[in-house]
Amino acid sequence: MHSRRRGSSGSDKPAADDPPEWSDVDSDAIEERVVELAEEGHSPSQIGLKLRDEGVQGTPIPDVTLATDKKVTEILDEHDAEPDIPEDLRNLMAKAVRLRDHVQENQTDHQNKRALQNTESKIRRLINYYRGDEIDEDFSYSVDEARDLI
């Protein structure tokens, strides 16, 4: 939205309806591992990467959704282990904190001042999107709150 590029085309995951035969781990074991990783402080995307790389009981899990018929965030929601704020909003807040620190040190860096404005605009739009469902009604963005949350 805030870039001069026209978008990027990328590869898509191959269409699959069933998990591969070599990955025959029980869905309950996968759910337990997902909750365990969440309690260790991993985000949902990090959990997916760890399951892909390390797996459960030594067997890698290529796609949690195919193996359990649930997304990682749905599993976390069922077990009350979901993060306080959504992952995309948290990542944007961390980026805004880093950009603000950089702009304070380099006050003539106009390109990153603009990047900070764009990032904070995205944050405000995401807060409006998530308000009431994923985050509280009275939640508002400020740099100090972002530093505390991050």
C-alpha cells in the first residue's frame, strides 16, 4: 500500500487435501506440541516453522492445518494460549519502535521518518480492524504502550 512497487508474485503452496503418508503423527500430539511451544513464548508463525523443522516425536509436520484440520491460532484459542495481541500487529509495533529509535538518533533521515508514518498508519488501521474481537475496545496505540508490549 505504501510502496511504489506493483506487488510481488510468489510461489504458492501445492494444493493438497491430505497430509503426506510419511507424516503420520496423531493430531492430539501435534496440538500438545503447539500449546507447549506457545507457552515457551513462540509466535504462531514460529510454531509452524518449528513443527516443520523439528516436528513432533521426530517426525516433521509439513502443514498443521492438513494434519489437524485446525489452524495454529485456532488450536491456541481452544487451549487459551493465544497471544495478547495478534502477531501482525505486534510485528508492526516492534518495527515502529525500531524506526522511532532510529529517527531519534538520525533526525535528518527523512526516508525513515516517512516509513515511520506509514507504519504507524498501518498500526492504527489494524487496531480498528481488531478492536472488540482480538483486542479491547479502549485499546489505543502509543509509542510507550508499544514499548511495554514489545
